[in-house]
Amino acid sequence: MDINIEGLIGAASAIGAGIAVCSGIGSGIGQGIAAGYGASAVGRNPGARGTIMSTMLLGQAVAETTGLYGLVVALLLMFVKPFGK
């Protein structure tokens, strides 16, 4: 069985890209939890809706950056040639 270096690098890049995209799972769960708690807080205190919503959206934006970084890493692994070939 012959294993060439280009095939090995391609396979490792594909596996790494799949693992990197899995970071979107955590950010999705975090955003769902934040939205649920935000809706619950607005239900308890409708007068503070603006403050609660702005804080919730800021937290969701921070949680989303993890998923976006994972996507960028996956795209780099899949489409950038590691050794310029």
C-alpha cells in the first residue's frame, strides 16, 4: 500500500475541517440558552425589555464568534493549499 504525502495531507485537512465545524454545535446551544433565558426575563419584567434584549444580543454575538472561527478554520483547511502545490 502506497501512501503519498499529498493524499495524507488532504485526508488530515478534511478530518480537521470536520472537527473545526463541530464548534458550531456549542455556539448554537449557547445562543439557544441565552434566548430562552432572555425570553424568560422579559416575561418576568416586561419593563426592562430593552436592557435585557441588548444584553442578550451582545451575548449571542460573542457566542457566535466561536462558530465563525471554526468555519474560517474549516474553509482554510479545505481550500488553501498547505505547500503551494
